[in-house]
Amino acid sequence: MAAYDVVVIGTGPGGYVAAIRAAQLGLKTAVVEKWATFGGTCLNVGCIPSKALLHSSELYEEANHGFADMGINVSPSLDITKMHAFKDEGVLGNTKGVEFLFKKNKIDTFQGVGSIPEAGKVTVTPDEGEAQTIEAKNIIIATGSDIARLPNIEIDEKRVVSSTGALALEKVPERMVIVGGGVIGLELGSVWRRLGAEITVVEFLDRIIPTEDGEVSKQFQKILQKQGMTFKMKTKVTGVDTSGNAIKVTVEPAEGGEAEVLETDVVLVSIGRKPFTDGLGLEGVGVEMDEKGRVKTDDHYRTNVAGIWAIGDVITGPMLAHKAEDEGVAVAEIIAGQAGHVNYDVIPNVVYTYPEVASVGRTEEALKADGVAYKVGKFPFTANGRAKVNRTTDGFVKILADKTTDRVLGVHMIGPDAGTMIAEVALGMEFGAAAEDIARTCHAHPTLSETVKEAALAVDGRAIHM
């Protein structure tokens, strides 16, 4: 077999995009995937199935509590089996789509666990049958991440679940305790709350989604509490007892104090993710790792071993599918001799609850810590015509701009469709937009995106509708 120009290990968002871009550039390309389907965590047990359940559960809650006020009288009933079937259909469509793209771009696929016995070679070990070794001028590690676990707490994916198990519960639990107030836990918690579960979130820190802007985080928690979630902040889980009919979760103050026992039916452990490099043979081939188990790379995704590259969750940076995708394009272009690049100052982040939380760029806390002089423009959805008529008025848009140059440094939103609206300001920031540029851009009326224009106007103290 002739050597490949590029072999990608892993077909998550970073891996499959890297392979497609490499093939587009004329490089002979192959992928190695250990799962039966392509797409990695995101398409199979992450971003895509969770969004299906978020969508269906949101419609269910709206039918139960919102339709009547609009003159639509219905009495919905829940068929959780059919809801899971809806989710699974969406997952299948996406994974089959990646399979089609591999065929379209003439990318060879190998099913099995990939490892690197030496530079320039990848061994593929299938579940059944003999292993085979293929030659590669360039190897891209795109193996993603795995769930982070708590010591002495066994995840059985039935009663004590990770995000994977939380996407497949066969019935709605009466009670659910979520360990961790980050993005994944809050998204999945919102799904099961809408469907009828009592949700308690246990968070070690003093606020949820701690990497987001502090004002957004505070407002977000208030909204989720209003929706029915209970929060125990600055609290740690010290034990989970599954021996009885009810699970007993022992918690205590993070700084020490009296313990408390919470009884629940399901525990969701959602304390983050860690790079997945098991079985790759990186130590044997001499690839350097950092103290957090990530693959060390330079600014162009090269490891210290010639011909071995890494992208996505296995390297430094936010563990986001779109960040991995951009890196996949960049690394393929660099291998092909082009100037691939990712602007890490403009990577959006979204929490797909309702309302959504979205951000891009710097937070106020970060700007203050660095001594940057900035201006703030804020506009609430309560003052937006479309949000008012749709009764979706929770939240606001906040724009942070450099006090001297007016250049946009960060944008933070909580509100309806924030995940879509963040793209406008991300594009603006990519082109070095000033708040005045956004303020002077005509926005269609009546739309939710007018809140962005008004927030930009507010940077200069001249919002019209407030």
C-alpha cells in the first residue's frame, strides 16, 4: 500500500474536517475511527443528540405552559421512547453525512483503534480480525476528550450517569442531582427539568459557568432558579451511595463544614472533560505531553516529533467542536504548504439552555485584571419589540469596547437565540470592528438582533429604545 500524505486518528469535528480539507488540497488521505460510526463524541453522544433533546423538551414545555396564553389549547403527553427515536434519527443523519463526505472526497476509512508505533506509521487494531499498519507522511491526532470522573464514584450510566447516560434515560426521574454547574450539566439538567424532574445542581465554585462574564453568570442562575432548578454553590460531593432504592449523595461546604445528604433517583456527574490519548502509544514514540495530559504543540499544531500533529480537545484551548474544526482546516492547510491560521481571540461559546448564553472575546473580569480601559454598552431584551411580543424578554446583550479606539473586545449575551446572534459580532471582531461600526449597521425590524445594535449604541450612551 502506498503511503498516505495524511492519516487522521479520530473522526470527531476536528478530525473529519481536517481529513476533508486535506483531501480538497490534493493530499492522499485516510482516517482511523474506533467507533462503528463517524463523528466522534459530538455527533454521537454530545452536541447533536443533546440539541435534539433540548429542542424537543423546549417544545414540550412550551406546549404545557406557553401555548394557552397564545390562544392554543392543547394537552400534550410525553412519549420518551419516541423522543429518543427523534434524537437517534438526527444523530444517524449526521453520522451518515460524514460517511458520505468521506466517500465524496475519496478518503479511505479504517475502523479500529489507532496507535503510532513509530513516526510515519499508524497501526489500526479492529475489534475483530488482525491489526494492520499503514504508512503516513503526516499523522494528525484528533482523538478528542473523555468525561472527567470523581474519585470513588462509579458511573454505571443507569443511575449514576455521565452526559452519555443522561442522553439515554429510559424514563424521567423524579429527582436528579447534577454534580457540576458547567455547560453540559446545565444543558442536560434543563432537558430533564422540562420533562418533569426536580433538579439540584451542586457546584464547587461560587458561580455557575465560571468562565463566562460574571454578570451573565449571575443573571443566568437567577433565571434557572426561576425555572425551578435548585443550586448548592460552594459545595462539594464527598460520596454517592447507590445501595438503596434512593441514591444518597453526601455533600459538604467546599471550605469545610457540616455534611448534608441529598436523596435522588439519578446523579449526573458533569465536572468537565479530559484529553483522550489512551492507547495511542505517544510515550513510546516520544511525543511530549503537558501537566494536564494534553499533547504539546507549537503554534502550527506540530508536536516535537516530525510528521506528528495534534488538534482539538487533545491540545490546549477550549474544548469546543468549532474550535477543533477551525484547527482541522488550519493544520491541513499548513501540511499542504499554505498559511493555516486560527484566531483564538474570536472563538464563540454557547450554552444551549433556554434562554441561551453566548459570548465571544474578553470578559469584564479579564479586562479589569489586565488593566485595560474599556466602555460598556448594555441593552435588555425587555426593551426589544420582537422579544416583547414573543414573551421572551429574559436577558440582555453586553458589548465591551476599548475606551480609546472603540474596538470591540468582548460581547456577552443571555437571551433568546443568542447562539445564533453571536455570529454577527464574531464576524465583526474578526474584521476589527468598532462598536460604532455595529451601531451604524442597519438591522432588520422587528428582530431580536436589534438588541446587538442597541447595545453597540449604548457603548456611546445613545441607545434609542431605552
